[in-house]
Amino acid sequence: MLKRVPTVDGAHPGINISKIPVGGGIAGMMAALSVVIIGLIGVPLTRWFLGASLVTGAVMALIRRWAARDRL
């Protein structure tokens, strides 16, 4: 039989990012960009993912633009 690991019922003493209020506009953009930059610095694998997603997004945008011109 497996033993259960004891858990703490109280909240974690660290910062809970879901409790930080950030609205739209420039403050929201700055918060989003800072999270991306922290991720790029802290997890090197995300650099490859960001590069690949930027290239894929650009290719998809070009395909959609090309497809929309053919419908007109």
C-alpha cells in the first residue's frame, strides 16, 4: 500500500501572480512582456520556442493574406 505524503493546508507564503491586478492598456502590455522576458532568461528552451512560434506565425499570416486576396 502506498503512503500519502503529508500536505500543508495553508497557502504558500510566496507571491501568487494570480492575485496581482493588471488591467489592459500599457500596464498589461508591460506585465506580459516582463513575463516573456523572465521566461526567456530563466528557461533557455523557451528561446527556441519563441523563435519557432514567431516564424510560424509570420508564415501563417502570409498564407491567410494570400488566401484572402484570392477570394476577392
